[in-house]
Amino acid sequence: MTSQSENIEVTTVEETTVENAQVETLVNAEYEHGFVTDIESDTIAPGLNEDVIRMISAKKDEPEWLLQWRLDAYRHWLTMDTPEWAHVHHEEIDYQAISYYSAPKSKGDGPKSLDEVDPKLLETYEKLGIPLQEQMMLAGVAVDAVFDSVSVATTFKDKLADAGVIFGSFSEAVKEHPELVRKYLGTVVPTGDNFFAALNSAVFTDGSFCFIPKGVRCPMELSTYFRINAANTGQFERTLIIAEEGSHVSYLEGCTAPMRDENQLHAAVVELIALDDAQIKYSTVQNWYPGDENGVGGIYNFVTKRGDCRGVNSKISWTQVETGSAITWKYPSCILRGDNSVGEFYSVAVTNNYQQADTGTKMIHIGKNTRSTIISKGISARFGQNTYRGMVRIAKTAENARNYTQCDSLLMGDKCGAHTFPYIEVKNSTAIVEHEATTSKIGEDQLFYCKQRGISEEDAVNMIVNGFCKEVFKELPMEFAVEAQKLLGITLEGAVG
Amino acid sequence: MSSPQDNILAENFHAAFSAHQDANAVGDLKSLSWLSAHRQSAFDQFQKEGFPTRHHENWKYTDVSRITKTGFITANPTHNAIQTDELDKLKFNTENCHELVFINGQFSAEHSDIGSLDDQVVIGSLRDALKNTPELIEKRFNQFAKKNHSRENHVFAALNTAFFHDGAFIYVPDNVVIEEPIVIYYISSHNEVMLTTAPRNLIIMGKNAQASVIESFHGLKGVVSFTNTITEIETEDGAVLEHYKVQQENTDSFHIGGTHLKLHRNSRVESHSISLGGAIVRNDIVTDLAGEGAEIILNGLYMGNGRQHVDNHTLVNHSKPHTRSDEYYRGVLDGRARGVFNGKVIVHKDAQKTDASQSNANLLLSDHAEIDTKPELEIYADDVKCSHGATVGQLDKNMLFYLRSRGLDADTAKSLLTFAFADEVIRRIKFAPIREQLEFNVGGRLPGSDLIKANLSSARQN
């Protein structure tokens, strides 16, 4: 990031104000991961109708029940309206102008090992700083890399298989474990749940599937890297994670995407199911292309993520660092059904330039003694609009439920916005619910204090922003915390990292 | 407005509105074409939008279908009777005040006691003022409707504009201080049919003017009514106003009220809203801090029991820099009552140095009671200090134990703590007669409250 520090120097020489210097740096921090890999794609023509869905299903060689499930979702989707309640503005999406299937062509019947993977693809990952080989050797992380819509490489399968963990692409799971998929698919996010979930259910192409059997502690962090590559291809991922009784899993999801001028739609669905005493930790770093400094291009990220604490003493924890996408619409939620179950949500959301984020969580307390914690940190810069929207619902059955919510917003620049819309619904008199929110800008006093001790403006802002997000970053697994800070640095401040 | 029942309702309204316009046109307000225009456009809005359903975000937790089924029989000037002794029982224990009395929405000169006023000060009926000094009213009337924002100007506000008959008009000229409080009583006394009354009030405070206004809503025993009230307040530079709204109607009555405030430079308003009665109650307080240095204090208490439903919506617009808002609302819900709180603060572009704080605390005393609270912040400026907090909880077990260990029975201990929780709001009321009576009424609602009452009345006598 040498170019950024040069920029700082220039602006300081010109005696621009602190804020301006920072804002300039933000503007100049170009999207680092912007490149397009030239790979032949097996793409079907844009448009959406039942034939397209049948075609997707046929290409993936799916069983009849899944096709029927998709068609039901599609028919329901036709009756639904685009949701307009989110605090975001964008042009209407033409769902007929999107191509719903794109798979990288591979030689032969698919790679058996990394050597067989298209070298160009591997090169892409290397540019992203996540070379698969290196990760296999060093990090011990199993990677289910999703390149556009089909999994091309999966590592550490054997080690996981020894432990009894099933981890792989969704299409594989449909072929190899149809009974598990059928049993759990759509039980957390039903096909008709919302507009984008219905769309996803109809046209999803692939995703990740993970099953941790009873009493197993997953021997390694599981991770998936999503990328959007072929132009004009919406990506509809479907992730399903099931943790059986007493099992434990930590799942990482990271995203980057090439620079592009047209808006791309991404509508993923993630379903988590935790049975008795099971724990699922789901961490996300999202750094999709946010559009340029004029708000042109960027990804539309409309995601439905929901965890179901079905069993007693179960726990689901969401951690997210949202730095990318032109528009983010995402509410990772927990249904606390089992008694004594715990839901957590830790989030850092950054909006710079013309990015808009409407994100938050829902904590639905149904079981007795259920607890939830929500920590949300929003940072807005330039024209960014950052919204926290959350719901805490205590059902009549949820004796002794407890929730603590804290949402803080940091504003950088006088054209951005920070908004908070929390819904709190309590139907049980033993519940204790607390919600707190604050909004502030980086304090001139804090900056002055740091500068007075010989710390440069840039470093001072770094420190303050890092401190602001610390509560969330500390929830991330080690490997991710580093990347999260790096992404925050690239996306926003040019001050962090 | 699609179902056959709605269509009938719409036709009823149309007929009623035509009759209403005719009556006004041939009556004494015929020369006020601007007023007719307001009424017409409000009625058009109503016809276009219809009644809200729970699909409207603004009415997500409040179902008004029970109100829309009431038939809307509008009160008329014949509904103007009350026994003096019955009225006296409802009054605050105040001496030296300017009193206005409205019986079923009709101004009662007989029961009102306006007292002596300085030159140019106007305290009286809006209908009279429209005849005598329409020029004072024209520019200030119905300003909020222009914003065309459904949250600020919802259908019930439009219905008030279309159908209002009378209300209070208060005009305090520049640099005038009115020492005695202005107390306005709205009494529902008609028990043959359920009457709809639409009081319309306008309060104008000139530069550096000062006054206290109390709006008090009551129903006589057994009277069921629907009150749809609107108060508009405008304070010029440096004006100071204390505004109280006390709603103690019967628990079968419906009440929908809107208070719309516009504050100019360095003016300050303290608003106290106390909701104790009503089957379905909805209060909207919409504030525009339209001048630098303007300040609003919003205090509120809502208590529900039985099947009461109390909904409080507040919206504070920080339109100019250096404005301040401080909101403090508390709710106590028992029985099968449901409380709704929605407090929104918008800091508009360039409203730098805004200081906004908001707090909503709720006490849930029964497993059948419910609270839905939604404190919202929308911020478009960076150099601001904004915070909000909301809590839902119960009485502290340790405190209960402490009181029980000192020999108080369970009910009294519980009531005492509940009373203390509610009193956090009431004690902020500066005007003693109201504060004392509210403390007495709130204390009196609670089970096993004899001890509290006894203490309060002895305190009153001292």
C-alpha cells in the first residue's frame, strides 16, 4: 500500500484538513482484486422460465423431487413482489436479463486433484492471495472453492471423511447423500420465505454442503471462497450446514470478485441447523466489487442467512465483515428454538463511495433460557449509507430469555448516512431485553491526543477504526482476522491494515 | 378500500363530508376558501389512501379495524351538555388558570373560564378565531399536511382536517409571558351512541413568548367515544412552551391524536404525554426543529391493563444545526395490554452539532402483556451526537425482597416499585397540580395501593 501513503503525504503537504485527507485516501484506494479471468464458460442464454429451471436441474442431473421443489419455489416467486422496505435505492432488476447458469468448462470429467484444475483458475486464486496448495500445506484449511457456480477443487476431503464429516459441493451432496439433503433442505429458509430466497430456491446452481455427525468436533476450520467471474451471471449459492448432537464446526466464507461495470445480482441462501448441544460458528468476509467511486457497477448482494438452534443447549454464532458490494441486503438470523440455546451476531459493515448496506439480524427466542447477543459496528464514508436493521422477538414461551444489543455507527465525512432500525417485540414478562445505539464521528480529541504523541494522522485513524471494530474482529478465527483487517484497509480507509 | 363494507363506509363518509362542507359554507365560515381547500384536499387524501392496515409499516403493531367499524357518527352542536358537578370532579386542583372546556368536541362558553387576558393575547375557540382573526390562522394552519409524508400526515390527521368542528386557539404575541397555565378539558359525555369528535387546536407562540398548555381528555362514567384530535404548535424565535397531554378516557374508548410542532430559532418546547385510558390509543408527536438552537424535550408515560392497546409514535426532525432533542418514554404493561413505542430521530443533511438522545424503558408485568418497541435513528450528518436505548424488563427481585422483608405484602411491594418506575416520568412534570393528580391516579390504579394513596394524599395536604 505504498501508493496510499504517498497520497497521504501529498495531501498533508497541501494542508488539507484531516477529514479530507482521509476521504481522499478512501477514494484513491482502488479495488485490489479487480481482474477478469478468461475462462470459457458454459453459460445458458439470459432469461428465466420453467424451461430454464428444468435445464439447470438436468445439467446438474438432479433427482425429480429437487426439480419439483425448484418449480414450486419458482411458481411461488412469480406471485411475490420485490421487497421495498430496505433503506436502499437501486434501479429495478430485470430478472429476464440475467443468465442463470454458468459453469467453467473443464477438460475431462472434472479434476480429481489440484493438478487437474485449470491453471488459469489456480492463477486467479493466487492473485487473490489464497493459493490452494499453500493453504493445504500451511493453514490446514479445507477449501471448497466455488468458481462461479460449480465447485472445481475440494481439498482435505480424506481427513474430514475419516472424522465422518461430509463437506463438499451441494451438487455432490445431492448425488451422494440425497436423504440428508432432502431431510434438511428448506427447513430453515422455506422456499417462499422471501422474494430472493424463493428466487434462489428456484435457480440455485451450487453451493456447499456440510454435515457433522453426532459427537464430532470438526478437525479443521471449513472454508469456501466464492467468486463471481463470468459477466452477467447472477450467482445463486445454496449452503446447508447440519451439526448433529454434540458436534462442533467453524465455517469460514470469504468473497472477492473482479472489477466490472454492470451490476451483478447475488442472492444466496445459507441454512444452518444445530441439534442438541451442537455449535456452529459461521464467519464471513465479504469483499465483492463495490462499484467505482461514482457508484457505477458493483454487486447487488441480497442474501438470506438463517440458523436454527433446533436442539437444547445449541449455539449458532454469526460473524461478518461486510466491506464490499454496491448494495448489501443481509440479515443472518437465529431461531432459538431449543431450550438454553444461544445466538450471536457480530458484524462490521463498511460503506464507502456510493455503497449502501442494509444489514442486521433477527433473534427469535422461542425456547426457555435462550440468550442472544448482537454487536453491530457500521462505518460510513463519503456517500455511503449504512443501515442496521434488526429484530429481537421474545415469544410467549421463551421464559427467562435474555438479549443484549449494541449498535454503533462511525461517520466519516458529512455526506454519508448511518441509520438504525431495531424492532423489539416482547411477549414474555420474564424477558430482559436491552438495546443501545450510538452514532459519532472520529473524535477530534482522540485524533489530537494521538498526534500529540507523535502518531501520524493516518495511523491515528487506523487505530481508532480498529479499536471501534475490535469487539467484532476478536470473534473471527485467526486466519480470517488478518484478512478482515486487510480488506477493511482496502475497502475503506486506506487507513487500516 | 375494496371490500363491500369499505365501500359503504366510503359512501357514508362522502355524504357526511358533503353535508359538512355545506353546513360550513352556509354557516359563518363561508368566506374562508382556504379552509375549504384544506378540507377538500384532506378528504381527497382520505379517499385515495383509505384506512391503514397492519401492512403499513407505520401501523405494523396497531390494528385500527375496530375503530373503522364504529360508524363515525360525528358530534354536532347539540351534543353540548354536562352536569357542572360531574365536570368539576374531572378538573385538576388548580386555581388561577385559563380554562377552556369542550363537551363532545363543542366549545362550552358556559363552563369555560378564560379569565382576564392582555391585549392581543387570544385564548378561545378556534371557530370563533376563524371568524374574528382568520389572518392569524391562515398561514399556520395545517402546515404539516404539505409535507405529504404518510408518517406525519396519516389518514386520521386528514380526517380531522376534513371534519373538525372546533378546538382551542391560543395566540401569544411577541414578548408576552402568560403566567397562569392554560388548561383545556375535552369531555366525552354522550352515552347514547358512540360519538366521533375531532378537536383541532392551534397554538402560536410569538417571539420570546412563554406559556404552559395542558390538554386533558376525559370520558364520563360509561361513555364510549372516539376522539381524533390534532394539535398544531408553532413557536417563534426564543419562545418557551410547556405542553401537556393527559389522556384518561374510559377503557372502551378510542383515541387517535397527533401533535405537530414547528420550532424556530432558540425556542424550546417541553412535551409531556401521559396515556392512561382508552381501548386503542395512538399518539403521534411530530417535531420539526426548524431553527438553530431549537430544543425539544419529550417525556412520555403509557400504562396499559386489561385489553388496552397504547401506541406512541414520535418523530423528531433535526432540520437545522445546533438543535437538541431529549426523549424519555416509559411504559408499564399489565393484564393483556399491548404497548407500542416507535421513536424516530432524523438528522438531516447539514444539521451538524445535533445532540439527540432517546430512551425507552418498559416494564412487563404479565405474561399476556406485550411490548413492541422500535427506536430508530436516521442520520445524514457526521458531526453529531446521537444515541438511543430501549429496554424491556421486570421488577427487580432484590428490591421486592427488600420491601417484603420490611413487612409489606406482595401486592403493595409490587405496586410501590411499579409506581416508582412510572413516577420517573411524572416527577418531570413541573406543574404541581397535574403532577400530584397524576401521581394519585397512577398510584390508585395499582393493586393494594391504599398505602401509596394514603401517603400521596397526606403529601398533598402538606
